[in-house]
Amino acid sequence: MPAPQIMEGPGLGGIIREEAGTLQRRFGQPRLDVVEGDMRKLQFAGEACVLDVFLYPLAQGAVPVATWVEARRASDGAAVDRLACIQALSRSQ
């Protein structure tokens, strides 16, 4: 099993390497929850943006965790700042 690419960078703590339950507590109920093979995609949306979080197992048989995120505007799909989108969609902590 090839290891998934894991996104790194500032502001991704609490998302990358987290399980679906943790993400749902942070962002609420996902608009989409798609499973394809061992990959799971959770999509969270709000007025500000749409956030796609991709989850993969890091080892054979492991629970999938977030490895990558993409953010875009809902109106036209144009990329937006990931950190701003994460902040806009995060519940009060």
C-alpha cells in the first residue's frame, strides 16, 4: 500500500492526521461524505467557502485520517485561502 501524501503547513493543526469524528466536531455535519476504496472525502460548506478534506489510512487496516485539504468558493469553484476557509467554517472553540 503506497503511503498517502500528507499536507503540511501553518494552520493545519487539528485537521491533518485527525479522524472524521474530530473534523465533524470542529466543522459540524459534512455536506458530503464520500467513500471510494480506502479514501474518504468530507466536504464542509458555508457562505464563505467549501472545504474538501481527504482522509486515507496511514497503514494497512488503520482508520483513515485527514491527509489533504482543498478550499474553494462555492459560487465558481475558484481556489481560496485554505486557512481563511478553515477559520470561517470552524465552530467556536
